Amino acid sequence: KVVGRTIAQFVDDRKFPSIDEVRYLNEGARQIRSLLDRQGNYRINEVRQALQDCTSEYCGVFRTQELMETGLEQLEAIGDRVRQVKIDDRGTVWNTEIVEALELNNLFVVAKTILASALNRKESRGAHSREDFPDRDDDNFLKHTLAYYSPAGIDIATMPVTLTRFEPQERNY
């Protein structure tokens, strides 16, 4: 309760630009209508499983550029299926298929963003292990990776790391 009140106060004290709520509501309604009108060819669970298998196989802990590039190609093919999922329930009340289809689209965006970000980082750091770049490279990659998704592709940017009391150290197992 206290946290909720504190967050509400924080938001109230901030100056945000005005938001065109109607635009977002209309876009959400358009997405739902599109799902309900679609005559898809693929079941949500089949496409979701293909997405999970792809990310596990091509973007696991141990990675190479070739492996991840193949994974991005596979994701593009899966993306075609994401856009052609079939929904049997055409109702608009408590329709869990709509939720699952929207979640599947979000999972696809996240998977594509993760793979593109991992491909961009040509080093090994923490749980990100590039077999083709086994060493940590602080000169080029001691920075935060910021990835921005759009239907046109993933844009990668960086932000500097602020070092505090502790210098980064390589993990040794």
C-alpha cells in the first residue's frame, strides 16, 4: 500500500507530455479486430513452441556469430507464422486466445531483440559467452546495450557504464 502511494505521488509530481490516449485505444482495438478477422493457418501453441526452440538452440549461453545469424533467419520464418496464427474463439469477452496471440507477438519481438543484441556484442561477459569472442573486451563493450524494436528492424544504441566503488572483474569459474 505504501509503495503504491509513493509511486502515485512520484507520478503526480512529474511533468509528462500529454498522451493521446485515444490513439492507443484505437490501435489496441485495431490489433484485436485484426486477430479476430484473420483466417490464419497456424496454431498459437505450435508457433510458440517453434519460437522457444529457436531461441534455445540459437541464442543459448554458448553462442557464435554464425549460430545467431542462423537463428535470426529462423526467427524471420517464425515471424511469418506469428502473423498468421489462427484464433478459433471469435468472442470478445474473456477470450484467452486473443491474450495468447498478443503475448506470442510480444515474445517474438523480445526474441528478435535479444538475438540482435547478442549478435552485436562481440565479446564474452557474464552469462553471455561468445565462443568466437571468448574474452571480455572492456575497451569496446564496457557499456549498456539499448535495443529498440520497430517493424523495420532492431536499432542498437549504447549508454556508458557509471563505475562506482567496484571495478568490473572477469568471472572465473
